Amino acid sequence: MARKYSRSASKDVERAMKKRKRGSLRSGRSKKKVKSRKQAVAIGLSEARRKGKKVPKRKSSRRK
């Protein structure tokens, strides 16, 4: 079975997680410090997407 994410994309996520642990990972325009693991993973994946690596598309959120 083929990989869902490329190895280099998982390296980007790993880098983001380490930055979060050090306390130097910041998010978006507000530049607030990231505290949650989920947000760190999301930032790592979006960086990988921006670089053009193999990462599935974002799931669109549904609003009711």
C-alpha cells in the first residue's frame, strides 16, 4: 500500500513538534505561542503542503 504522506512531509511535522516543545513555535498572523500538539501537527503539514510535498488535501470544515 502506498504512503499517505511522504517521508519528507513527516520530517516537517517532526520539526514543528520539536519547535513546539522548545516553545518557539508560533502560529499565523497573531504570532501566538502554540501549546497544543494537534495545532503543531497542523502547522507542520501546512508547511509541507506549501513546499509541494505529498500530503493529502485539507478536510473542509462544515458549518451548520
